[in-house]
Amino acid sequence: MQIYLPIAEVAVNAFLLIGLGGIVGLMSGMFGVGGGFLITPLLFFIGIPPAIAVATGANQVVASSVSGVLGHVKRRTVDFRMGGVLLVGGLIGSALGVEVFNLLQKVGQVELVVQLSYVIMLGVVGSMMFAESLRALRRTRAGARAKRRHHGWIHALPFRMKFRTSGLYLSVIPPLVVGMLVGVLSAMMGVGGGFIMVPAMIYLLGMPTKVVIGTSLFQITFVTAFTTLMHAVNYNTVDVMLAVLLIIGGVTGAQIGTQLGSRLRAEQLRILLALVVLGVCVKLAMDLFLTPENLYSLTPGII
Amino acid sequence: MRWLANILASLWLAVCAALPVVAQEEEAPIMSFPSPETTRGGEPAPPPEAREQVVAGISSDAVSITTSFDGSEIIIYGAVRRETPIPGSSLLNVIVTVEGPGRSVTIRRKQRKLGIWVNTESVVVGTAPSFYSVATTGALRLILDEAEDARYRISIPTAMRAFARPVNVDDPAHFTEAMINQRLADGTYNLRENGVQLVEDTLFRADFRLPANLIEGTYKVRIFLVRQGKVIDSYSAPLEVRKVGLERWLYRLAFDQPLLYGLMSLFIAAAAGWGASAAFRALQRK
């Protein structure tokens, strides 16, 4: 069934969009990632103009993360205080990211920088996570208990705060910085940043895995809501018809994902996420290194 | 031959009904390319005894984009009006074009730098039609002189307009060629030689398929009568492509009230997320 999208000005198959939303929603519920890093390129592949894919992707992420976070609130696996600190950093970072984006656009290299940073970050995060969770899996198999890592320098920082849900007594500086970095990424790549934040929360902040996903979803909900609004007001690039179709699939997927996620062990979950992150990284790297089929690309408008 | 006479008569009635509307709208050229009507003034008019004129109609003068819009068919038909017998000395050819509103396009080329493919050079085209379709009675190269093509901007490469910025690449033609090839491949541009049926050198008909990814605006239909490579008469009429109903309402809201539109999008997203979560909880309780 073809449906005409009013803002994107293209006709697309409605069931294809619902299916895409479903897959991304599933990941969102399972791993606590918003799925922006998947939905944006996927929309681009089916012929949605890039600017509209970024903005509408953000709107779809709002829905799937709301859907996901509510499940976690119910199970008390959201650290609201940590989420709040991350959010403050996120909003500052988002504003910074818009500035950097404009600067790069003037130089004309925004595409390359975004793609390169995707490859580098996904590569580093993915392989770190993969190696760590393999080690953790082996340790638990051997019967030994996984021991909580201690980061001396992080615990020496000032402005410490008690995060009861996470069981941490930690300086607010590291979460603020993590939130800010993710905010920059969110504004520049149209992603929620969960794929960076989840590992950062586990390995850098030392949060227990069971509260990481809910807290990450909590932060993503608000950062992507902010991003959506900015795009709608400044560039008129949110296509609500497209968003609704993605959301129908997305919220259903997110619920199923949350259920699946609670049945899997944390280490297995992390290995799966690591594989997905590495997969996307390899695909993007191939686009950079392999000779493209078409050397020329068209972008509407004067840029 | 009675059937032909019948068709001619009914066509004539349809054309007479359509003509006043067409004449009125012709006065305001909307597109960026020079209107054929204006160029005709400076040219020596063809000798009056050889005068052949085109009269034509379109199956519908407006295309409505609705939610379920997945393309549209339009039929452009017409007849050649003449006071004298058909000149037997040369072949009559008909060319019909349909052109969508112009939009600017940035064309970029990738080059390998340090092992990775990077966009290095770009060319900006000021206005290129968002849709362009040409149908003819024969091979375009054989029936139309190059000079005439350049004047009326009929073939696909000539329909693209000037560069928006000073060109700083050595081979801008490669860029526009790449753009045209890409659009030919995705069907946005097309040339259908023998796409116009001409009966008895008098009646003609061309069918056009407008694709699903149509943008809103005033499209332009042009018809050219060609003899010995020269355009002897032309006709042009607008074709409105408009969003209607929900499509129109959403589009207007997004551009006139962007804050409201953004908040609405967020509300829908949040409500859907909450709704799904609540529904699944209810399901689990059972």
C-alpha cells in the first residue's frame, strides 16, 4: 500500500515503514538505544531526503524511547537523578553540536566528518564492548563473580553526588561530560546517542547494567524531543505522516524488545549490541573505502 | 472514414470548450525558461498559406495529491488546424513536453583522498525541472534542428538552466550529465521517441505517466509542431498539481505554524509510546 508523505513529497510503501519502525523499536527496547543510528540511514536508503530522514528519525525515537522508558519506570530500573544530570549535559551539547554542524556545512565537509566520526566511534565502542562482554561471559562461565571495576581518577573528582538507584557516590563532572558528548552527536548525526551512552555508563561511570538501559532511554527521550522541535521550527523537515507509520511499528517493537531484554542475561545483551554496533561500523567504513558505484551525488537546494 | 470524422467532431467540441481558459492562462509565463510565445515575435512568421496551427486539450487540468496518491495518468490530445491542403513536401512531427517546477540542485563528485572517497568538487545548478518528460513522433535528433532545440529548450539537456554560482571545475558538463543520467535512471526525466501518435497528419495523442514522487506546483505542458526541423507552431498550457485534504492541511501547518506542528508531532509520539506501554501492561496482566 503506497502512501504519499506530505513533507517529504514522495510516495512510499506503508508496510515497509511499519516494518522498519518495528525492527528499530525492538532494538530500542532490548538495548536502550534509540535506534537513530539505524533509522536515519535506512530511511535514506528507501529514498527519503536526508534532512527529513534525520528530523523524522528523531521524532520516531521519541515515541520508541517513551514506550521503552515507561516499562523501565514500572520495574524501577531508571536512575532519574543520573538521567537528569546526563540530560543537562545533553542539552548543552546539543546546542554546541548545532554550531559545529553549521561551521562544517560552510566548509562543505559535513558528510565526511559525520561518516568518519560514526566509523571511529562505532568501531571503538563496539570492539571495546565486545571484548569486555566476552571476558565477562567467560568469567561467569568459570564460576568466578564479576568484580566491579574501580576508576581511581573518576572518584577523585569534586562535586560528588549520591545516585541511590545506581548505588553510586560519584562526581557530577563525568556524567555531565558524557551527556554533553552525546548531545553533540545527537545534533550532528540525528541520533539519540544511546550506543555511545550505554557503554560509557557501564564502563566509565560504573553503573549497574540493569539501570543503564532505563536511564539511557530517559535521557534520550528528552534530547530527541528537543531535537525534533528544533528541526520542525527551523527547517520544516519533520514529516508527521512518515513519523506516525514508523511509530506504529516502533512502539510495538519496543515493548517486545523490553520483554526479550529482561529475559536475556546482561552479558549476552551486551554482546548482541556490540555485534550490531560493529556491523553498522563495517557497513559505513565500506562506503568510505570502496569505490562508489556512482561518483556523483545530488542534493536538492543550494548548499 | 466516418469514425475519423466523428472523432474529429468530438475533439473539436472539446477543444473549443478548453480554448478560452488556455488563452487566458497563457499570458502569465510561470516557468524560468523563455516562453516559446515570446520568442516567436522576433522571428519572421511563416508564410500565411503554409500556416498550420495546433489546438489541444489535456485530459484533466489539475492533478490532486491525496494520501493514497501513487502517480497519475494524463492524456494530451489535439489536432492540427489548417486552411490549406496538407503540405506534401515534408513530414509533420509533433513533440509534447511536460515539465515540473524548477528546483536548484547541488551536484557533488567524489574523489579518492588518502584511501577514502570524499566529496571534493561541486557544481550548483540554479534551476532544473523536478520532472521532465518529452514525447515525440520520431527520433528527436532527426526531427528537430539543434538551433531550434536550443531556442525552445525541448530536449532534456537543454531544459536544465544556468549554474547558480561561478563554475570552478574544468568539466561542468560531466556534472550535469551525471545529474541527467541519474534522473533518467529513476524516471524523473524521460524521453519517449514515438510516444506521440499522429493520425492522418491531423490528430495526435500523447499519454504521460506522472510518478508518485511528484512535487506540488504549476507544471507546464508544451506542444510543438515541427516541419523540416523547424518549429512551425507551439502551444502551452499550465497543469496544476496540488495537495488536497489531509496532505494540504499538514503541509500548510508545518510551514505556517511550525511550533504548533512540532509540538503536535511530539504529542503524537509521546501518546503512541505511552499507549503501547499501557496496552502491553494490560495484556500481561491477563
